[in-house]
Amino acid sequence: MKIRSMKLREAHKNNGVGSFCSILWDLQGQYIVTASSSDPSICIHDALLPSISPKLLRNHRDGVTALALSPNSTCLASGSMDHSVKLYKFPGGEFQTNITRFTLPIRALAFNKSGTMLAAAGDDEGIKLINTIDGSIARVLKGHRGSVTGLAFDPKSEYMASVDSVGTVIFWELHSGVTVHTLKGIAPDTGSDFSVLNTINWSPDGEMLAVPGLKNDLVMYDRDTAEKLFSLRGDHTQPICYLSWSPNGKYMATSGSDNQVLIWDVDQRQDIDRQKFDERISCMAWKPHGNALVVIDIMGKYGVWDSTIPSSMKSPTEGIPSSQSKNGNGLLLFDEDDHKDPSTSGSLSDIGEDTSFKSELPNRKRLRKQSKYDEDSDEDISNELSFLPKTRASKKASRGPKGSFDNRKEGVGSTVISAGPKMQEAFQSGATPIQPGKRHFLCYNMLGSITTMEHDGYSHIEIDFHDTGRGPRVPAMTDYFGFTMASLNENGSVFANPCKGENNMSTLMYRPFSSWANNSEWSMRLEGEEVKAVALGTSWVAAVTSLNFLRIFTLGGLQRFVLSLDGPVVNASGFREELAVVTHASPSLPSNEQVLEYRVFNICNGSQPIRGRLPLTPGSCLTWFGFSEGGQLSSFDSYGVLRVFTNQYGGSWLPLFSTSKLKKTEENYWVVGLNASKLFCIVCKSPDLFPQAVPKPVLTLLDLSFPLVSSDLGAENLENEFIFSNMHLCQIQRRIEEMAAAGEDTTSLDDEAFDMEAALDRCILRLIASCCNGDKLVRATELVKLLSLEKSVRGAIKLVTALKLPNLAERFNTILEERLLKETTEAKVIANTNSDASMNAADVVDAKTLTSPEIFKKFENIINPLSSEKLSFPLFKSAAKAGKEKSEQKQPAKLEDTTGVVKNLGGDSKSVGGELKKGGEVNQIQQTHRPSNPFAKTTNNQERSSLLDSLKKMKKTDGTGKR
């Protein structure tokens, strides 16, 4: 059997020391919870959106040694080296209570199947059974002589099993609390090495108990007689240190001290797959719904083993035994609605009040013969609680604060959390998670950064600009509000913080960098709502709140507008007078896809230019959203795809970059911004998803590139340049149209468009050469039709002639003739139209000047002396752009590199160069370097002679009109 390997990502920093680490799934498989005995923090990872930073729970003072999740995944329990057991709401992570304390470290925790009882044990002598209804200790079980390292409740609610560090396993009867069976020395003796803990686990149907054996095997024991049934022995070369049943009980996963994880078919009693790891796997958990196993090693690194069971075999979740909890009752640590009927809410406080605790214990032998557990759920709970103290009818469950996570109340009777995929929470682009004792980013963009660090109850905020010469340094600021998000532009910065209890409302503050007036800084406190995202523009400040309100302020603090958005906000960004907001359009799809919508507002004129669905890679989430340096709306998702909005095709998003093309799986890319040709990002080594603020991170510039498929010509770079040039040319032409419609001067943009056309033609010529070399003549013919300038077409004709492709040269000549004829016809129509208009005016020149064929012939001889009689019309006129009508005598394009291409193709470079030089066309086309930033204006402002200028000069020479 081939040994596979998988990569893990770091969840906890164990400082190079092996420690016992815990991991588990929630009921719906939406979250993964991890902990380490070397780290006091508990991490709640989003399993559906792994790129999002985990939620951290920092309530313990020392390492976390044990985790347990209630059966309905509404309560999380943790035990620690600090001797305490704590409870939290889940998945929100709100701390609830210290439910018990020990005198020595905790090693094991376990909930019973209804969540009404929590067992806790460790280095102390006894096992505490805690009533989760009121937090009282129902019983303390004593019998172990070593540290108790494993606990497991019988799914049939009759027994509890425990194992200690010296290898002793004890079966306890829950009804009486007495020892039923004691099996000494059947598990390995782990001694004082607490990075390895003995563990045990009941099969999902409750028929047998799995225990690590002394011969590197796994032994099954009968639930009633404690007799050995069989063992699983395979390729483990060292003792088994952890085991986990699949949800249906058909498969078993075991990890050994040999750093291997084996997957077993229990019925066949043989291993079917394995993984090899660099370090020992200390804990594992099967996904409750799906075919996956999550593991964590002793160094705090975890990973998900997808498709654990081959597709040809039965799924690990198919045919789950019904002995598992049917009602899914929760805990009384959560809010409940007082008006709910106990029979429908499933409140365990009512069960505790009304249920008789004297019900007869079910016969063990009768249960032993049942393969399915079909007892009534109320009777089951009665059996579990039969030894707990009776609760007075007047006693109510303790309540937490009103409301709950996900903005909805959850009573104890709620069965499970919503099974749908999680909707992405709001985030601020350029911000990093809070790191206690470390400086982190509130904002990082193309202009600069804002960092903060908490110290003694307040924070110290610093603002730095990438260009240190832009002006005086902005003074540091003391933050008493606890700001968690910020935005930065040339004029100032805006800060906001969420609510922190009833007495600490969400605050929005704007701080300008300079002002003619004193006290120009202002702040607003929001009551009953909290800021989720902020943005800045040239003359406005925006905040989106938890009530889905978009609040617009002036820079002076005047409240201008309040708009209602259609859904919860995900992100907001500003550029000059435009504000872009991303919201949820609907709940996430069953395929885990986020359904997001973007809207762009023009704050100056109160309009909404564009709106639509935001495209994301399937299964990904949004990780960055904003504008490019040129104002192009852009997004970046967790799968590493950058998209930029364009007005082409009625408004579409173009994928301009994909990290999959880089093929560097060990790197994550934290986006800062982009310009017309580069993506600015910070490269983080996996598993880090964001950079540290200290030392200052180094920006990496990556070339934008369409994710094209592999070309059959090997010319992906040329094809990328071709698409980019076309895209930039369309953007320039659109700006020319907008400026012309507004009556503005378009001279500079005309020049830029002409230069871009020349650059595009050079790219097309190189593509034509590649096509000819690859014998793709149809593609070459398609490309020649896209050339903008006549001399570019003539250069293509000479190129294919030099490559000895006469048929292709003839086709190119035909295309040129057709286009020249079309241009001639259009020019005559325009000339006749102008002639008619001039005849009706008293002060215009004689119409004969513009319509005479002699003038056309004379002008033709001026600018096209080498053209044949058949091809006698001037250069192509650009498609409705004045800039393309410029003469090429001063700023034409040059095809010098074409001869180089021909040379590489094996042609006679000397003869080709001679022909091109003799013809005169190529030498007349100057090399125009493609601007490094196509969005920026060209620096070459030389005047060019247009067709109209030439005509005017000729009229002046002939004395037939005025200039």
C-alpha cells in the first residue's frame, strides 16, 4: 500500500516543543476547533472559509489540554493546565462560566449524548460528573491511580469508560456510580509524557469499546462483559496514541507514535489507507457530514484529509446508527424564550422538574442484544439524570445577555445551528487580526499604513506613508476607543470600533491631516448599531452599520445622507467621488458559494453608475476589495483570483491574475492594491494568511496576466499583451468619448490612443510571425484584420513574403485593398457632405477645393509616394477617434522588431531587412515604447499633422481659401 502525505498549516506555535493538541468538528462540519497544551488560546476555524483568520478565545492563563463540544454544538468546554474548566457559547465563543476547578491540570473532558452532563478528569484522583443544568457536581468517581487521560460516555446512556496513564480502563455504571469492570494494564503506560495521552472510544452503536493495545494494535471490548472481542493489527510500528470512529462505525482512524495515520475497515479488520506525517498526530476527528478527517500534530499544525475513504467504498456517514441523540437538546447556559411550550422547546429544566428520577434502570443484557437504540428520548434522559439532585420547580436556568450570536435568540430547545453554509462576515481591506502584545494593521493600502498596539487598556496608533517625502510626519494618536478598522487617503483617516457592551457604543472618528481651522477632528457615537465597514473619498466619509445603513458624512462632520442597503455589508471602499459597497444578496448557496452584490455610488452627483453580482471562484470568499490606482473597481478572492471591472460587454469582470499560475502552494498573497500592469501584495509563507506589522513587510510586485490556457504556439505572453493592449485601448477610447461629450479637450488622450494603437499593431505583427512559424495561417489572417494602421498591414505583407508564403501575402493584399476601398468611399461621402455644408456658408472656401479628385491625388502623392495606383488612398482612418487621424510623419509606429522575428523564424534576415528598408514603410514607422502605466497620460505631447491640416496647407499654397 502506497503511503501518502499531506501538508498541514500551523494553528498553534508550540515553540518547537511537542505538546498534546486537541481538534474537533462541530455538528454541521462548519467549524474546526483546535487547542494546544502549550498555548492558552483556543482557535475556532471556519472550515468552509479556511482563508479567514480563526476566532481566538483567550480565557485560560495556561495551555489548553482538553476540548469537548456538546452534541448539538451550542456549548464548548475547555480544560487547562491552569486547573479550570470553562464553558463558552458556540460558535460565537462568548465566555459563559468557570464550571469547575481542580487542584491539578485537566486532561480529559466529555459530554453525554444529551448535553446535560459533563465529565472532567485529569491529574487529580477523581472524575467529576457535572450537571450542566445548574453547574452542580453530581458525583465524583474514584478508582484510578494515575492521571485520567480519556473519558467516553456510552451512546446508550448506561456506562461511562475511562482510561489512565498507566493503562487501566474502568467501566462505570452511570445509575449508581459504581465500578462495573476494571481492566488493568491493557493500554500502554505513557508515564509522565503528556504529549501522548491514552484514549478510548465507544463505537457509535455502543456495542464495543476501542482501546489502544500493547502490541501496536487496537483492541475491541464487549460493552457488558468487558471481554476482548477482536483486535486490529496492521503496519503501526509503535503504540497507537489516538483513535477515532467514523460516524457510521464502519471505519476507524488510528494514529501511532510512528507518525502514521491508518484507516481501518472494522468489519474486514484490515487497514485500507494511510498517511505519513513529519510529527506524531495527537488528535483526530471525522467530519460529521462528508468524507473527511481532520488531524493535528504535536507541533500544533492541522490539516483536513479529504476523501479519506475511497469512492468505491461505503461513505463513512452512510447508515449512522440511530442510537445517537435524536432530540439534540441543548444546554441551559443559553437564552430561551419564556413563552415556548416545554414539549416543543425541549427545555431540560422542565424535564428536570417533571421527570421522575426513580424510573427503573434498563436491563443491561436486554440492551446488549439490541443493535438499535429505540427507547423514548425522555426515558433516556431520565436514566441519565437519575442520580442527579432534583431541581426545584421555581428554579430557572441561568441566562446570558439578551440576544445571541447570529443576531437571533437560541433557547435550550433549539436542536442544531442552521445547517446552511456560513455567510461571510464584514471585513476591512488592509486590516489584520488583533494580536495581543503585537502591533497590527488597521489599514494598509497604496498610500501608506495605519498600525495600532494595545497597551494598559488603550492603544497607540501610528500613521506612516510609503512616500516619506510627501510631507511632515503625522503625529501618533492615543486610542481610548479600541478602534479595529480604519481607512486612509491623501486628506485624512477615519477610524471605527464595534460595540463592546451596553456602555461602550460603536464610535466613528475622522481625523484630517491638515486644516485651516482648529478642532477639525470629529467623532460620532452610534446607539443601537455598530460600524461594520468604513471608507473615505475626496469630500466624504462613509460608514456601513449593522442595521444595513450606509451613512455619508462630509469631511467636516455634517451628516449628508443615510441609505438602506439590501443586505449585510461585507466590504466598502472609496476612490475620489466614488464609493463601492459589497453586500450579501442572499444566504450562501448549498455549494458553499457566497452570493455577493456590489454597488458603486457617485457621492458628488448622487447617482449609482453600476450595480451587479460580484463574481467569486466557487467555494471561495472575498479577501480584498477596492480600486486600482486608475480607479478600476477590483476584487481578490481566497482562491487567489484578481478581477477588475470593465465597461466592455455591458459591464464585465476580467480575471487579470491567478495565483494558480504561479504554482507556489507554500505562499499566500495578501493584496495591497494594483495599477494598470502590476499587483502589489505581501507574500506570506503558508500557513500565515496575513503579514506582521513589525518588521515592516516588503511589497512584492507581480505582473498582471490573464489566466490563459496553454497556447498551441507557445505564445501566451504575446496573447496576454494583445488582450491587455485591447483592453487599455477600449478604456482610453471610452474616456475620449466621455470628455468629448462634456466638451473637454481630448488632445492628450488622442495622443495616448495613437501610441496604444501603434503598440497593439506591433504585438499583432509578432503574433502573425508566430502563427506563420506554427503553420496557423487562418489565425494569421484573422490577426491582420485587427491591425489599425495601413503601414502595419504593409509590414505584415512584407513579413509573409519574406517567409515565402505567397498565398498568405495575396490574402493580406486583398484585405488591404478592400479596406482602402472602403476608406476611400467613406472619405468621399464625408468630403461631399462637407462640400454641401460649405456651399451654404458665405465665408467658406470653394467646395471644389475639398472635392476635386486632383486634390486627393496630390495629397496621396505627398503621404504615400510608394503606393501603387491600385492602393492609392492615404492611411486608415481610426474608428471614430480623432487621435487616429494623425499623420504618421512625426509619430508613426515602427516595425523594426519584425525583422528580428523573421530572423528567428529562419528567414533571410538580410534580404528581409533590405526589402523593408527599400520599401520605406517599416523605416517610416518609429518605435514607440508602450507606456509602463497605460492608465497614465503619455508624456510625449508633440503635435502631429492631421488630414485636415494637410488639406489646409494645400489650400493656402493654391490660394483657394483661407487658413
